Amino acid sequence: MYENFEIWWVTGAQLLYGGETVKIVDGHSQEMVAGLNASGNIPVKIVYKGTANSSKEVETVMKAANNDEKCIGIITWMHTFSPAKMWIKGLQALQKPLLHFHTQYNKEIPWDTMDMDFMNLNQSAHGDREFGHICAHLRKPRKVVSGYWKEEKPQKAIAVWARVAAAWADAHDMRILRFGDQMNNVAVTDGDKVEAEVRLGYHVDYYPVSSLMEYYKKVTDQEIDELVAEYKKLYTIKIDESGEQVYWEKVRNSAKAEIALRRVLKDEGAKGFTTNFDDLGGADIDDPKFLGFDQIPGLASQRLMAEGYGFGAEGDWKTAALYRTVWFMTQGMGKGCSFLEDYTLNFDGDQSAILQSHMLEVCPLIAANKPRLEVHFLGIGIRKSQTARLVFDSKTGDGVTATVIDLGNRFRLIVNDVKCIAPKPLPKLPVANALWIPQPNFEVGTEAWILCGGTHHSALSYDISPEFWEDYAEIAGIEMVHINKDTTVSGIKHDLRVGEVYYMLNRSVLM
Ligand code: MN
């Protein structure tokens, strides 16, 4: 799944102990890299790039990493003492994510036989501190993982970083298309697209809905037939108040919109998109009867999300990009992710929860059961009409949701651990939903989220731990606030005040 990516492993050493020592270090490093690759725990191939024994060698490998498209990050490990002044120029040059692995070739000290030579050879305890110091001095963003390399715990910590580094690389090759602008007057989903590209890597463009309509018009009946046949296989067909004729007409329109959207995204090389219910195309000069989309293409958005396209409703390009990142870094993990919106509250003591939903667009990857394909009236937007959508309840269990906001001088990533619980039956609700209790509980979780300035839109995953977002924020150099089981409102206020000061300095001094 990340077969086009590599992580480079560079071992720090020096020639003080002679060339023979470096050869042993080299052999150990190869064995360790092979062992990590064989563990099955790390989803990106690690490539051993040799020992670095001088400033020039470090600089050369770091610059090569920058210029190598496959390389998504570097793991460093100091087998022996590697005087860290020789890492300064290389670390200054390095633009890829960095993981510093504090480990050791041998697991235990050979108590009965250890002599001075052995101790000099196995000096990670020493060398990794020297290396850590220069990273700290340079304020170099990095993840430090400590532990024995053959054990699962450090391997899994590396795996998290590897997935995030892969998503970071993906974000730097990510184009988001906006079909229509931001929903008028909405503040929280808007932001600085220039700064987003500078900080977060992805590029946001607008794409005229009139051009999308050119694609829409060209979709053939046969293509629609084929896609509708796929719907019939995948979903439960549920014809309600709209009646059979309207049902199939609207399902066909939705299929047509999906084909057009997928085609534009492919042709434009885009990995995500946004829509706006007030901009659905319209009559053209040649064909005044052509009305464009009859409603927002909700079913298309649901299905494209499931394929990995980023999606944000109402022009929310930040959440579209964030969703794509969540989907990308959780590939193969299997429990699912979705764009969601805080919709309605349910007060119920310690089970007080927030119903997550949207007008239409919830990703079927999080469905607990086979989704139902339904057609209902949607009275929001420029063209009020019946339209198709997938309806389902979502999986229960622990999840992590996240959003990014633009505070003017910085982006803030807000992360909330959530507990998804089963809703009561919702026979009249015509959209998919999830129900969650924000951690540590409804009151503190929502008070903290609101104090942080969090959006009503977020990207939920059942697969990731907060460590993913911690690694992401570290790589991106953006603020992260994590609302979890230990959160208190006064603690969050303190974090936010510290962040104000830190990020005032950060731009000019630290980066
Ligand atoms: Mn919304």
C-alpha cells in the first residue's frame, strides 16, 4: 500500500575506533534493518543507507534524502559515539521527517565477558544522547523512539511515524478542488490557502462548476446503468415515500454526478474536493432546460470518500485535506474513517453524547452494517429536491477525531478522543450518523473543544491513536491540542496560553 515509499536508515558512527569497528557497526545495522523489515510491523520499507562518519557524509545523505522522491523520512541511530557537530549541516539541510531511534544491537549486557572493546562498540546510550542534544539545539522536529529493536512496542511506534510520514509525503502531492466557494459567512471552515500550502503541503484550487457540468452532460446512459448495477450489489435498495419512479430517477442522477466528479478528479490529478449546496451548475445558453445537479452530489461524496478522496462539505477544504490524510495513513487498518459534523446533542447523564451526521455526506467506511440506498427530499441549498444517499448507523468503539483551524498567525490541530456508542433507532432520520461521547466526558470535552475554537466539521478514525496526530503536528510544526481522558478545562486554558506565546516565537525564531 505504501510500495512507492522508502524510509532511509542512517547509522551514526565515527572512525575513532578504526575502520574494523565501523565494519561491525555496518553489519549490525544491516541485520537490524532487515529484522525491522521482516517484522511485518512497519508498513514502509526501510532502506539501509550506511554509516555516516563525518560531517560531509551526513550532509550528503541528508541532501540525497531531500532529493529522493521515494524517501519519506530518515531514521537515525547512533551505534557508537558519533560526535554531533558533524550532524549540524546535515540536519540543517534535512527537509524530510526525522525519527531518532534509541536502541542497541545487543539486548543484554554480556555480563561475564564484556570488556572495554565491547563497551566502546555498543555505545548507543552515549551516542544517542549526543545526537539528541544537537537536535534539541537545532530545535529539529523529530520523533524519538526508545526500545529494543526486536520488540513490538518500538516497532509499532516507528510504524505510526511511518504512516504519518507517508501521509505527509502524500499531502505534498495533494491537490484539492473546490466546486464552489466556502459557504457564505462561515468563519471556522475558511482560512489561508497560501499558508496551508506553506505549512501543510497541499494545494487548493477552485474548479468551475460550469466545467464540471460539461463532464456531467457527457456521462452516458450505459455508464449510469453500470454504476447503478454496482449500487444494487453493494447496498440495500430501500424505496420510501418518493416512490419507485422518482427513486430510480434520483439514483441515476446521483450516479451520473458521481461519474462526472470522479472523472474530473482523475483528469485534474486531485486527491480531494469540496462542494457547496448553493453552487450546483445551471442552465446554459445552448440548452436553457439543463439544470445541472438537482441537489448536492451527496451519494457521490460518500462513495468518493470511501475510495480515499478527501472531502469537506460547504467548501471546507481544510477538512477535505485532513480527511484524505486520515484515510491515507490508515490504509489497510480496516476500521474506517469519515468526515463528520457535530449536529445534535443528547443529554443523558454520563452517556451525554453528540450526534454526528451531515446533510448527506458520511463515509460508508464507518458503517456498522450494509448501507441502505435511500432517496429523500433535501430542502437545503439552491435546488431543493429529492436526492439519493447511503443511510446507516456507524461502528461503536473508541475513535479519534481531529480538525484544523486557522487562527491568523498559525494553524491549530485539535484532537479529541471519542467513544462511539450505539444510537437508539432513528426511523425518521434520512442520513447516516455516528453518536459519540467526547472524552473525558461530554461537558469537559465540549467545553475544551469550544475553547480551542474547533470546527463543527472533523475527520474521525477508529484506527488511529492520538500518537498519529502528535507525530503529524511535530512534522508539520503546527500547534496541537489534545482533548483526552486527562483533560481539564483549566489545563486546556493553560495549553492555549502557552501556545499563544510559543507560536509567536516559533515563526521567527524556531523555524
Ligand atoms: Mn457541514
